[in-house]
Amino acid sequence: MAAWSSRKLLRDVLLKRVVSNQLPGVRCFSSAPKSAPKIGHYSKKGRLLTGATIGLLIAGGAYVSTVDEATFCGWLFSATKLVNPFFALLDPEFAHNLGVSAAARGWVPREKRPDPSLLGLEVWGRKFSNPVGLAAGFDKNAEAVDGLLALGFGFVEVGSVTPVPQDGNPKPRIFRLRKEGAVINRCGFNSEGIVAVAKRLGAQHGKRKLDETSSASPSSNNEVKHGGKAGPGILGVNLGKNKTSEDAAADYVQGVHTLSQYADYLVINVSSPNTPGLRMLQGRKQLKDLVKKVQAARDEMQWGEEGPPPLLVKIAPDLSKEDLEDIAAVALALHLDGLIISNTTISRPDPTSKNPLASETGGLSGKPLFNLSTNILKEMYILTRVRLLVLLCCL
């Protein structure tokens, strides 16, 4: 009986093995070595294409190495035009922040070509390599001064900077009017505050002074080189007030005490349309009182041989002839160093008025502002009898 049971058990085991080997999906393993996969050879056409590509890369690299720095710099600036359509697809404020971040990290072309001496000018004892600068509003928190100067600007103005950090108005707050070449913004002085900006400018100030020292070697008298290559460039600091502040003058004075030591010039911004009550400071009495207090705060500080930074006021384009006359009178009476014309406009000049986005609250900048700001520039130039520096700013 036991022998019969053993034979039955052995038969069942063998039967199960046979059946399991026939089941689909069951993997069988072997210790025998696997044959190596065959590697196909490149075709003749593929070998020729690969060789041609490598040859072109070598030839291109050799050619670029022989090209002068100015030519190569021109290529880089031309190449950046390919990126512009990509930025146009992004949210306006995100694209703006991306641009600032890229400049802060040095991911932008550096202008190596020197400016002709014809473009250079000396104002307030300061030498500008060219008269084209970047207005306040782009680098609000002084994150990318060196990178922006390296692009070739004659000067860069940071801000507006408020004493206390504030977020500004709710988003979305920047709108593109593409066909009109314009932008509407209602940012509302979004700022990290004077303490954060002072830390950045303090670090940059030391670096910029070192740059000045290292660039003191003689160079061609016919060329003035850009910041980032042989000089630090000109830095302006634009001061604003906090939205909830009840004492505007105190805000500007605080900005002067903290930031003026880093500035080649200072700007009092009383013309943004996005801070309630700010434009009222352009009135004759209000402006006179404000400028006096700011000048006193600046002059009471200890200054070296270079003296205190010049003080300018940035005005709006939406002013009447009487308003302009009042501002000119104050500027001349208090020996203001200059005026910046202009901030954004609350009007909607043609053809922007037909754009659906024209109804958005905020200040308009770009091409449609050019004629308006140029007319204000002409009027103010006449009113100040050419005794005051007037800068055009319509971006």
C-alpha cells in the first residue's frame, strides 16, 4: 500500500512540473551564459553626417575664437531677440520677475563694445558713458544693478523703495497692450523696504568702489566703457512713501538717511498714480515743504569731497499748465538738481482707448505716452529757462 502511494505521489509531482512549463507567462531561468546582443554598424551615410557635424563644430569654434570681443557681443545681443516671443507668452509680472532674476544672476549678455566719446556727458560732476538709462520700476529692490549696467545702460535707477516692506496692490496688476506697444500697471509700490535694499546696495557699493579702483588704469580718451567692464556706471535711487503712511515727508527723509550714501543721485517720486494721495504732493505748497525737508535731511549727513548726491523730483504727465508753472517755480527757488519727466499716465491716448484692457485701473506706459511726455518736457524746459536738468522718462 505504501509503495503504491509513493508511486502516485511521484506521478502527481511530475505531472505538475510538465503542466507548469506549458503555462503562458511562466519564466524559465538557466545558468547558461546569454549570447551578447549584436551591435549594428553605422551606415555610411550616418558616419558621414556625424563627421560633418563634428567638423562644423570644430570649425565654428575655431572661427569664434578669432572673432573680436565686440563682434561676438553683437551676436549675443542679436540672439536674445529669439527669446522675446517666449516672454510675450508668459504672464506679464512673471516675465518681468524672470528678467530681473536673469540679470541678477548674470544670465544676460554683457556689452563689451565701448561707447563713442560723443555719447558721453558729465552732469553733477558725474560721468555718464551714454545718456540712455533704465528707469525706476524695473529693478525695484536693487537685485540686479551690476547685470543691468553690464547691458550697456549709461545709468540704472532702482526703486521706488518704501521705508517699510509692502506687497503692493492685489494681482493681476500688470496688463499688456501688445498692438499698441503699451503696458498698464497698478503695482502700488511693491517693495522689500529700505533695510533690504540697503543691504544689497551696501554689498554692491563696496564692489563698485573696487571696480572704480581697478578701472583707474588709463584707456583711450575717445572711448568710455560701460559699467561691468571698466567702471561701475551711475546708480540712481528712487524713493517712495508707504501706502498707509500719514507723514509722507518722514518716509522720504528715512529713505534719504538710509540709502543716499549708495546713490549717485536721488529721486523723490511724487507722481505714481497707484498710491492714494501721492500726486497731491505735486502741489506748490506741498512740494515746497517736502523738498525742503528732504534737502535738509541730505545736507545734514557727512559727505566727502564728492559732496551729497543730487536730488531730483519725478512728476506726472497729467498736469495742467498751472501745475507745471508751480513745479518749475519750486524747483528754481529751492535749486533742485533736476526733474524726471514723466511717470505713467492715467489717460488713455489713442489708439489705446479702443483696447478692451484700457478700462483697467493703473498707469499707462510705452509708445502712447511718448508724445504726452515729450510735450511736458518741452514745456518744463521753457519754464525752467534751461537752468535745470530735465530728463525724459516715458517707459
